[in-house]
Amino acid sequence: MITHDLDTLVSLSDRVAVLAEQKILFYGSLAEVVAVGHPFVRNFFLGERGLRALTAAPGELYVHAAPATNQSSGG
């Protein structure tokens, strides 16, 4: 299945592939994806919308999810 709907992804997926920049950035379980430090992945899953969906995740996945922050130093 291919989806951008995080609610569907959280409720139905065992494994997740994140595609961006014309390639697969990451493939793994939802817990593994949430732990990835890539800015695109963090913004998608740990931004406001992602965190709302993760609160419905089974277990305590959302407890370990830190909100995305903008750590850009400019330039």
C-alpha cells in the first residue's frame, strides 16, 4: 500500500518505507522510522500531524517520539 495518510499507516503497517529525494530514505518498523534523524523523516513523522497519528500507535511508540525541531544554523 502507498499512502500519505499517517492514521492509516499507523493502524495498518508493520513496515514503512519513506521515499523522498527520488530514493528510499529509510525502510523499517514504525518505531525504527520514528528514531531516524533525517530531517525529512523527522518533520513528516514528528511534526504536528505525525505526532497526532502516533498517539494512536499500538504500545508506547508515541512516548519515545520527540517533537521535530528546527536545528538549522542558517547559512
